[in-house]
Amino acid sequence: MIGFLFFLFIAILIGKHIYEIHNFNHEAVLEQLQTSLSEEIFELLKERKPLLIHNLGNKNEYAREISFTKLIEDNPGHIIYDQNKYISLETFVKDDVKQMNIYKNKDLCDQFRLHESFNEVYSPFQSNIHCNKNYSMSLFKGSNAISLTKNKHNLHVVNQMYGQSKVYLFNPKHKNDIMNKDNNEIKKYGQKINLTQGLVLYIPVEWYYFYETEDESIIGEIESDNYFTVIYNNLR
């Protein structure tokens, strides 16, 4: 009997957390913060708004110095394995290469010894029930754009580590307006955010987004689920 009640309690918690995922804020707009206090961030997370946090991404001294040149100096001859291809890091500074990208590579954080920097960005969002945490990095040169993407994780944070990018965020209420359409067609439904080095963007679960770059750009992303949603989030 006790075992049944325990599993019933867990099932209720799982159902509650899954319901909260889909209970998005129809009126939410971007909120900007000048500080990264956990208490303030967690209060705003309850409102299910996207958050733009200033000066969080450059707290770490090494993170403030990051560039392609710096990465190459610290990792001479480095070869990146991505999408079944081997790519020289030096490719990103060659004059004859006009366009190049590596998107959401989960190995680069370890290879470039950037865990401390990522941990500092994650720290204000940290929760005791978080699990399945992943750090990834994207490297861009020239004109690049990712396709429309849905955030299916409880936590999704975009850290502009170097350069700049344009992010378009879409409230889930616009789902029928934006699905299966070209990025340029749907920009009018989105909130445009210009990300520069040091800015960190929190994207609420169920929201859609894409980003564009026009020059050199390094982007870090942090994703995590919680113990009650991890199975659901990774099966849907």
C-alpha cells in the first residue's frame, strides 16, 4: 500500500510538471536584467518570460578574452570532429574561407577547458531537481542561420561568448503562423534580440527560436531537464 501511494505521488508530480511545461504565458515579452541574482531570476522564471541578462556571460576572466585567435593560440593544431567530419580550428581565421559553421557541438566545452565559464553562467539557474544537463558550443564564420527550433527543455540558456548574433524568439501562441515556413517569412511574429559578447538569453520551454550570424561568432548553450520531465522531454 505504501509503495502504491509513493508511485501515485510521483505520478502526480510528473503530471504537474508536464502540465506546467505546456502552460505557457501568452502575453510574455522579453525581460532584461542588469544583475544575475538567483532569487530575482527564479521569481521571473515563474512568469515564464524570456530573460536577457547583462554581464553574466563575461564574469569569468578567461571568457572575457575568448576569440577564435585566442582559442587557436591556446589549442595549436586543434582538430574538431563534427558531423562525421574533421575540421581544423584554424579554418575559422583563414582569409579564403568566407563561411563556416559548427553547430551545438557537445565536446568543445571540454576540449577548450571552458567548464568553469559555463558553470558560472548556469549557476544562477541551478536547481536541485535539474538533471540531464548539457553544455554545447557553436562556432560561426560569415553568414549563417539555424532553422526554426523548439525548446523542449526546462532550461535553455544561450550565451554569446564572442562576436554577435540576432536571435528571434516566438511565443508558442504563434505556432500555426510560423511552422514549416521560411525564416524571413516569420520574423514579423518574433521578438528580435541582438546578442553581443557577455549577454545571456534564457528561452522558456515550448518557445520557438532561430538565430543568425553575419561575422565571427561563438555561442554557448546550456540545456537541462528535471527529474520529473526528463523522460517526457527526451521522447517527444
